Amino acid sequence: MRRGLLFVVLGYILLFSSPVFAQVNLLTNPNFENGINSWTIFGPNWQPQSTVVKEGALSALNTIGTIPTLDYFASLSQEVTLAPSQQVYATVQLKTNINVRANARAGLLLQFMNSANAVLASVQDEDGGLADWRQLYVTAQAPAGTVKVKYSVFVFAPQSESQTGGIAVGGQTYFDEAVLTTAVIAPPQVPAFLSNPGFENGFANNWKRVLIPSWIVDDQNFTQGSFSVKSTIDLNLTPGQDFFSGASQDLRYLSGPVFASAQARTLINPASTGLAELKLEFYDRFNPAPTVQPLGSASRTLRGNNGWGRIVIDGTGSGVTPPVGTVMVRVLVLTYAAQGNTAANGGIANFDEVTLSYAPLPPNNRMDVLNRGFENGLNSWSEQFGFPATTSPTAHGGSLSAKKTVGVLQPAQDYYSQLFQDIYYNAQGTPWPVGTFVYASAFVKSNFSPLTKNIAGLQFEFIDAQGNVIRNAANQPIVVLDRIGGQTNWDYKYLRAQTPANTVRVRVSGMEFARRQDAPLAGDAWYDDFVFSKTTPLPLPAQRLQTVNAGFENGLRDGWDEPFEQGEITTTAPHSGNYAAEYTVRFVLPIDYFAVATQEIALQGNTLVRASGWVKTNIDPTTFAVGGIFVRFVDNSGAQVGNVLLQFVGGQINWTQLNINAAVPFGATKVQYYNFVYAPLGSRVGDKVYFDDSVLSVGVPIALPCLIGGNPC
């Protein structure tokens, strides 16, 4: 009896502590696992889909199209009975892929309605641009007269952007995991650092605007990346009152003095009241009502005509200390003109690279990487292309790192994104002397599917006086890269290079890349602990003594280089494990097909090397196409020492082990292992060669027979 009672009590404990009991979702089919059934559909272009989901198997997708002569608006909604004074909480997971210059938005809307279906009150949360999955959140108390609440997810684009050829057309929004409940849901924590400070994602990522029609994302005038934002003074938008237009973010105040800056340019009639301003407002609460006055403020104003320059709020260098009781800092860029002052009409102000920092601001021409471990958020870092970075508690050192996520771009294209700082030779911005050695290191971590060719890494680019990446004699951008791929823990990346002619800035970046076909599989990369030096060489990476990722279980981007034709990872009948490398013969140009996957290891005084690789071929036996392995010895300069040693097979050969034992020739300091495929022009297109368990190491030779062309030596 006691045992039975114990089970009953335990059952009740589990029931009352379960998430389902604690939070009753008032929505039907909230996760879209039954498609968009049970939802009231308004507007076009809704569909369930399974490619991009937050949880489960399906999410809801809306693609912005054209509604002739109207703004584009589409929604999914449900109505739920609700009594007055009840507090309700609503969330949804949102992912957007919308042109960052568009004013299109997607969001969550709650409307409280009476018995006549009149809306008594509403609350909403929204986002746009390029944004990975994030939670939208609203909460409100039902006003008097409420009989029901309408929960909607929506997509909106103004008519000017959604007509045929408009910049918002084709933008995609995904919704998943919708929740409406009377159980308390804690709000997301207010961020402490600015998101999207350089407006590379337009006004997405927490920017809130006042007088939206006055703002645009400007792709013609900017200081870093590809965009800034521009406000145009137009008193016709505010008849009978002063003109005020702002873009702001609300941030959680940490402690101590704060520093703020922004890049700005103005074209405003000097004889008018028009102005542009960077402003900080300090509040004693979060989400203050519009009538709540700040505890204090600090600002910096520009009037008249000013070229790009940095405006600073720094308390003459020691920072601004917020008033006692401050819990929130509002960072605001704005334009203003007095009522009726038509001389201000048409005045413009651009803003870029907004900063709120708890450390002193960097000099205009920085000579070192600042905020190298992201302990000050993303301050001092710029971004361009792709989805914006976020800070992450997954850190190599300290408490924060920078995180970037691969996403699908529209129109479909390869994905590339970078987070960077530009380093000058001196405070005056003098060009770098030609041939100056520069060094950089960082720790990078990746979580990509091994099936992809996604990479993340540390990169050098060299920027000229016009802001362009310097190119070599073949008109290719000069890029120095050390990268990782697959699912790789924190890895030390190292760069050493010399500055080419006309270098004004050395760009140090954390980069992320995915092929168009791999982007839907997403994946994340983290960056931490950057170091730059122009005087002292940095510690070299540990030298390899054997191949890494020999069985391709972490894809083709962990340890392996493919300087010629590219292979793919296959799950079809590997020699061992889950994956093998697959190469398919093709002829893009009228030349022989040649592909390699290679690694290099250090000899460190060893006199013997051993190489072993498993190879499988599906080749027309009437051709001379082959697949195999070879080793090559080099000295410190990379010059070949001694002969190349190789083994190969052809025709229809199942998994076969190829082996090479070799003595190290005099002068060699490194040895290179190659899996290779060769097919002379005219070979059968589509023939395949597979590789697995490719091992190169130094030490005792392998006591196994060798093969040439599948036959014993």
C-alpha cells in the first residue's frame, strides 16, 4: 500500500512540474505540425514547409508577393475567449530573409476585442531583414469590455516595395512554436550591447524607429560594410508640430561610466533649425511609457553640412556616469527641426557604426585589434554581408564570444559573412610600407554538418585608399585565410603575411562561408581571442605528426585542402564509419580532370613515413582514369625534395588499401599526403572515385604489400 501511494504521489509531482501543466497553450496546432490547419488565413502565399524549422517537422512560411495597388499584408490568426483584466502572454519563433533595405516587417500581434469585434487595444513585436530564429514576445492585460483576444502572426510590406520588381518581393518569413497562455512567461532579457550597430541588417535586430517614413537604409553612403541609415527632414510628415525622427535601441545598464559614438554626415541648411544628434537617455525602468521622462541624458549635435566623421559622447575621455537608479540606457540617433521651419525641409543625416561601450572608445585610426575577446559585446567590430553576429556565452576565454549563423539568402546564392576590424599602420593613417610582415591569431569553433563545405576562419584582406580589397596580378583579391569546417572545437588559427603595395588598412576578420546548396543546412561558428601584431611573430600552431579527420567523419573541410576539383562527402557504403569522400569526373574546360585532397605534416627529425589509404573506383576500365594516393616531401620553402611516391587503382575496384613506406630524403622538413583522381580528357563523365581512412604518419613503416594499378608490386 505504501509503495502504491508513493507511485501516486510521484505521478502528481511529475504532472504538476511538467511544462504542459505549467503552461497551457490556448492555441490549436501552435507548432504547425498539422500544416496551417486551424489557423484563419488572410492574404496570399502561406504554406507549411519542412526545410527550415525551429522544432518538429514543419513551420509556416510566407513569401512576400504583390497585391496590386495595395500594401502587402498576410496573416495567420486564431481567436480565443478571454475575460477582462486577464494577463496574457504570447510568443512565437521567427526567422526572416528579407532585403535589408526594405521596410517590410514580420511579427506577432495581439488584439483585444469586444462583442462587436471592435479592437480595444493591441500589442505587437516585430523584426525584419536577415534574422535567424528568435523569439518574439508580448504580454498585456485585457482591458474592460474584452470578450476575446486575437493572436496573429503577420507579414507586411509597403506598396512601394511590394509591387512588381520591388525590393521586398520574394522576402521570406518562417514562423514556428506559437504560444498564447495566461501562465506567466518571463520576458527575454534586455540585451546589454547594441545589435546590428552598423546597420548591415537594416533596421532589424532591435532598432525601433520614430517616424518611419523619414528613414531609409542607404547603400550609397557608408563608412564600413555596405550600408548606413539616412533620415530626411520633412515637416509635412509632422503638421502642426516639431519634426522629430529617431532610431533607438534600449539596453540593460551594467555598471560604471559609458562611452558612445557614431559615424555621421549631414547636409542640412545651416540657416535652419535642422540638426542631427547622437543621444543617450538613462531610465529607472525597462519599457518606459512615452510619458516617462529619463533620469538624465547626454548628447552630441551636428548642424549644417558635415562630411563623414565620428561624433563622441565620452565625458571628455572618462566616460559618462549614468544617474543613480539607472537600469536602462536608450541609444538614439535622431534628426530634428522646429515647427514651421520649412528652411530645414530636405535636410539629411546619415548614421553608421553606432557604439555604446563600457571601455574607452578606440582611436579613429586604430593600430591594434580592440575588444579582442568580445567581453565588451560587439563594440569596435564591424560587419558586412550575411546574417549579423551575436554575442554568445560559448566562449574560449572570458565569458563571451562572437557567433555567426549560416542562412539562406534571396535570391539563392553562396553565403558569405564577416566580422572585422581594420588596422592602420599609425595614428595618422599613413599607408603601410610595402612588404611589412603582419601576424594574427584567433580561436574559432564550428558546428557545421560534415556533409557541407561550410567553413569558418581567420582572414586577412588588404584595403586601399578607396576602400577596395587589393588584387593581385591575376586580378584576384589578395586573401590570406586559415579555416576550419565540420564540427570542430576551439581551434587556434594563425596568419602571417606581407602587406602589398597601396595598403592603407589591414582587415582582420572572422569569416563564414557556405555554398548555395549547403546554406539550408545552416550551422554556426564562434570566434574569440583575436590577436594582431606587426612587430612580434605570434605563436605558431602545433605541428601535426599525422593526418587529422582521416576517415572524413568531420567532412572535407577539417584538415583537408582541395586546391583543384572539389569532392563531396557521401554516406553510401563508406569503408568505415559514416562518411567517405567522393569525386566525380567532369570536364568544365577542355583539359584533363585532376582532383586532390591533401594534408601536410611535420617530420620533426623522423626518417621514415608511412601512408595508407582506402580507395574504391567506379571507372570505365577502357580508359586511363585512376584514383590513388601519393606522398611528396618538401623543405621549409615548400620546394619539393626527392621523388613523388604513388599508388593507384582503376576500373571497377572495391575498397582496396594502398600503402606507401618511404625514407625521408635529405633536406625535407615536411611531407604531404594526397588522395588523387586523374582522368584524361575523353574519359567517361560521371566516373567516381571514393576515399576513406587516409592515414599519414611518421615512424615505423607499414608491413603490408603495395599495389600498382591494383596488382601486387
